[in-house]
Amino acid sequence: MIKKVVSGVHEALEGVTDGMTLMLGGFGLCGIPENCIAHLVTLNIKGLTCISNNAGVDDFGLGLLLQKRQIRKMISSYVGENDEFERQMLSGELEVELTPQGTLAEKCRAAKAGIPAFFTPAGYGTEVAKGKETREFNGKMYLMEEAYKADFAFVKAWKGDEAGNLIFKGTARNFNPCMCGAAKVTVVEVEELVPAGSLDPNQIHVPGIFVNRIFKGETYEKRIEKRTVRTK
Amino acid sequence: MLDKNGIAKRIAKEVQDGYYVNLGIGIPTLVANFVREDISVEFQSENGVLGMGPFPFEGEEDADIINAGKQTITTLPGASFFDSATSFGMIRGKHVDLTILGAMEVSENGDIANWKIPGKMVKGMGGAMDLVASAENIIVAMMHTNRAGESKLLKNCTLPLTGVECVKKIVTNLAVLEVTNEGFLLLERAPGVTVEEIQKATEGNLIIKGDVPEMIL
């Protein structure tokens, strides 16, 4: 068994430097690598390019890095709930590349799977298609999209074992599995870190081969962005 | 004239037995409340769930179980969770039968704009571009005019496009319309709304064939 466990967030983030391209899992605030983000704030690493579906909210998630101007460029599909983000984007301080959500997921998956580019219909005929190769297949037009190239992927899973095998919970799965193995180094934080052999191999969502470093996150706030309930 | 719930109620009649349905944010989300109970339908949310149920009871909400609008939800028996690449595989692969979404503008050839107002509002397209580029069956739920009273059913969209020639049907507070090669074919009027009122609120080419029936809700 090849062990992937590191001592904690300090060791997990070793090698992250200014100007790197990072992938960060999560949808909204659901399934984000909270501990890695908090430590990136502490390290005050700057000039980052972040590939993440959303940009957090003003005081949580990637919003924390935005507040400290650590992000130079954001690659996302939806950035609606963050005032500071909108301000930096409209003033030109922050470069933003908006990408259709399915394309963003597939660009991660392609990077992980050794596929340099693929064709998708999403964005054909829109400003997303600007400068991109188009081609017709079976009478329909498609855009060529290239796989991402990233230095680190930061992923949040529910359970993981020493070998880096992962299990996700609910919709906190989202982009996380797509990003595992899609960067030079994949760092995973989990709520529960268990010995090898305690997870059923039939139930593994991501095999440990796609993971370089795994650690148990110290705390999870798991903030809810929109609490909606019904009455009994 | 219909309110938002009225629009949702009318669209719910388009949902058929055995359909997998993706609901956008806003009016489309309300459609789930009006789908007939005697048919089997599963709602897909592109953040990675099929078989979405109602909001949880107070105290039972789970931060790890949300919909694409980031609202806490529950799941129904038969539900499944999956990653984002798989989710959009369902969408691009045309496994989802019906997509219902909102729009800022629709043009008479079926172009749709709903993600950006240059210089004012940039929220991003989220999954909308993937959805409209792939779905065979797209229904737009929206108000017929904007807050300034200007038509949202246009000859050509003025805002940056989300997709081209993709919208099939539109349900507004005033009417049900089908997008055809010649323009917007008026299928039904909302209760109490005249053809003249619909014509006045429609900038794009409106096709009126014979007596246009009032919609049955």
C-alpha cells in the first residue's frame, strides 16, 4: 500500500508559491476545501489563478482570498453572490474567465484523463466561442476546449483512507472528483481519515492513484449559503 | 395575466410521465410544486443530484445537500448523487428530457440571453450554456416585458447570447408561444389577456392563427 497521508495542512500545502494556478473543488460553499483555503490566507500567497466553479461569498470560501487580493485571475462559471468579487471585476483589478459549468468540469476531467482537448456545443455562437476552433459533427456545431493545466488541486472529501481512496457525501461531491489528478499535485482534506482496509473497495468514488497528499481537516464550518426549510 | 406561480403552473402541464427535468433558478424552481402527482418525474440539479425532493424540515437541513440555487434540499427514494462531469454528461448526452429556465431576452429565431448585462451585471452563465446547447426540449419561463415595460420577446437579442436557435417554447405572464421558422407562434392567451395586449408587448414577429384559446390552468 502506498501511503498518501501528510501531517496536516502545513505539509499539505508545501510547494505552493506566488503566481501558481490552483484548482479548488466545491459548488457554492458546498464541499469546499475550507482548511486549505484558510491556510492559503495565512501563507499570504499572491498572484494566484484559481479554477473554481464559484468564488465564495464575501467572508467565506474563496472570498477570503479575494479580500486579501491574493487572486489575480478567477476561472469560474458563476460568481453571483460576492460583492467584493463583482467590485474587483468591474474595476479591472481582477481578471475573470467565465466558462460554462459543464465545460469547466470537463476541462478538469480531461486534464486528469490525459485528453488535451475536446469538443462541446456549450457556448457556440456566444462570446465564449471567441478565438476558439469550431467544427461540425453530424450537422451540429461544436467548440474546441482545452484541458486545464494546474499546479495544485485542492479537494474536499467526506472520508478518505491512508492510501488516498476517497468517498464523498451528497452534493458536496460536485467538482471535487473531477479535479483529483487534474493538477501536478492533488491535495485532499477529509472529515474522517481512516486506516487502509476500513473502506469497502466497492464504494470508493476516487481511487488513491489520483491523490498525492491527504490529511484530516481540523475543523469544518460547512456554512449554508441559502437555508431553505418547510414547516412541519 | 399570470403571476410567477401561474407561469409555473402552466409549465407544469408540459411535464410528462417518465421525464427527467432540469429546473433553472427563479420561476422554473416553482414548477416542481405543480407537477401532477399521478406521474413519475425526477428532477435533476446540475450540481450533482437526481431525484430532488422538497426543502427539509427545520432542523434537518444538511450543508452537504443543496440544489444548483444553493438552497438546502432533500432527496426522494431512488435519488442519486454524482460529480459535475457526470452531471453535464447527462445534460450534453441528452439524457435529460426537459430543461426549464429563465431568460432576460429571447429572439424570434430562438436565441436566448440570460447571463450578462455588459457594464452592469455579470453573474456568469453557470450551467445555462451547456443546458441550452444540448437540450432537445427547452421551455423559457419569464415575464413578457421587463421592469421598464419593454418587450423581452425580440427580433434580435441585444444582450450577450447564452445560446443560439435553441428555445422551443416560451411561457410568460401573458401567453404561451412556440418558436417557429417564421417567429413566435401564439398558442394560448393567459386568462383575461387579449391578443392585442400580447401583440403590443411583443417586439419580434408574432404569428396569430385563427382564434387563440385562453389557457386552461
